[in-house]
Amino acid sequence: MSNTKWVNFTATVPEWAVTAMAEHALRYTEEAVKQDASKGEVSDVAALAAKAYRTGKSPHRRALLKLLAHAGMASPPRWVSWQEICDGLNINGSTASGVLGALTRDLKGHLPFERENVNGIASLRMHPKMANEILKLVEADAEATLRAAGE
């Protein structure tokens, strides 16, 4: 989503402090996004979600975004391994790579999710705000399809 260097940070905290720590981290994330916006980076979550969801012709793109959005709504947002993506979309790694490459190209590198090697396994994770925007688009498409079928 930005040129900001992002890192994963893991800490062991008391269970009662998890929510406060997550909110604290979210405030820093939002501040980083605002700073990137002042540098001309893509920061409007809804606009990026719409561009990611609406561009491209591959049916796998929307399926990938939907899969990541559902995982992104977990608490905390869940990393989705490359194998889980391939299995969930019922595609091979080469096709999945093509979907990711086309999405990266179409969005000029401003992806609506993070990429990371988690325990040595390529994985993707979507922030809950982005996940919520993607799921709104999924729901709107489903409603439009039902309306069209009823006409």
C-alpha cells in the first residue's frame, strides 16, 4: 500500500492487554498511511479496494481478494499461506503467481495486502479496514447479480 518499510513485530503481553496493544499498533499504522498520503502514496482504503476489485479480467482476482478479506476479518488478521491460496482458489502456483503479478502491475505495486515470508512460507495478509471494504464490494456484486437474475 505504500513505500513505508513495514516489519512484523511479535510481543508477548498479558491477555487483558491484547486489545489495547492492537489499537495502539493500529494508530501507528494509520499515522504511517497518512504520512505516505502526504508523499503522494495511495492511502484511500475504499479507492484502493475498488480499484483492486474492479480492475482485471481474471475471475481468480476477486476470489483471491475475497479469501484474503475473510482472513483479514479474523482477530488478529490471519496470514494466508501460498498453498492455502492455491487450494482455496483451486488453482496451481503458476496461475496464482499470474494473478498476483497482474494485480501488482494493475495497481502499480500499491497492493491491498501485505506480503511476507512467515516461518519461511510465502504468505499474504489483509488489514481489517481493507478487508471490510473488499467485503462491501463482494456483497454489492452479489446483490446486483440477484437483482439481475430477478429481472
